[in-house]
Amino acid sequence: MAAIDMSLVARSEYAVHQLMKRKNWAQREPGVIVVFVIVFLVAILVIAMFINKKKNAGRVAAS
């Protein structure tokens, strides 16, 4: 009986190969990254506007 099952070694080599192929995804798909950044910035802007509106309403109510 072999100490190391060769099918497990082959499977792990395949898994490592698949992980190495995924390393460059962002470089291969720059448009998707640009869309993510734009959506993130718009979300931050909307949240900041909402917080500012609530803060100003509190100031007006206090005075």
C-alpha cells in the first residue's frame, strides 16, 4: 500500500492550478472593477447626503 495516494496528489495539483488561474481576474476584467468602484462611490455619496440631511434637520429642530 502506497503511503501517498497519487489520485489525491493529482487532485491537489489541479486545485492549485485552478487557484493560480484565478489570480489575474481583476486585470482581465477591468470594466467590472470600474463598475464596482463607481457603484461604491455613488453609495457612499448617497449615504453621506442622508447623514448630512439628518444632521441638519437635528440642528434646525434644536435651534
